[in-house]
Amino acid sequence: MTLMDLFDRQLAAIADRDLEALLAQYHDDAMVVRFDRVARGAAEVRELFTGYLAAKPEVVEVTSLQVVEDVIFYSALMTIAGNKVTTFGTLVIRDGKIWRQTAAGVPSA
């Protein structure tokens, strides 16, 4: 498995709004850091992504992608809860799963 395989599975899980497939990507000790909250561990990550998928996220286009060693750094145009958003994030991989993630979004024009 390559980091690009993991990233592609992440995009597919979001597109399918498949919570279990999305959670399978995350390390048991995962932490997701956003400006509005931090989710630590499986239960909090599940709660965060349950709410996220309820907002019907759609990746319109991945606009930038940098994959280096165990880090994926990306920017994407998305629609979340009907709003156009430019997102930025980092995925740090450990043992083939997402161990740490940062995610931020700003409204798109």
C-alpha cells in the first residue's frame, strides 16, 4: 500500500459517505485537529466524522498535493453543508493508517 492508495481510499470513503470505511483509515491512537475542535482516539474521531459526513461533504477537486515520506499535505475545493470551501490539511501516517490529521477550510468565492 502506498500513501496515494490511502489518500484515494480517503476520497472514496468521503464520496460514498461511508463512515466505517473512513474510520478504518485511522490509527487507534489517531488525533484530528481542526480550529473548532480536536478529536482524540477512536470514539471522538467517530463522533467528529459522523457529524462531518452528515454535512454531505463533496470533494470537487484536489488542487494541490504533496506526498513526502509519511506525510500527505493537500488542498481541495469542496462543498460542505452546501457551502463552497477551500480546504487544507495534513495526514501523518503511522503503521499504514492516519495517525495525525489537521484540517481547515475557508469559504470559496
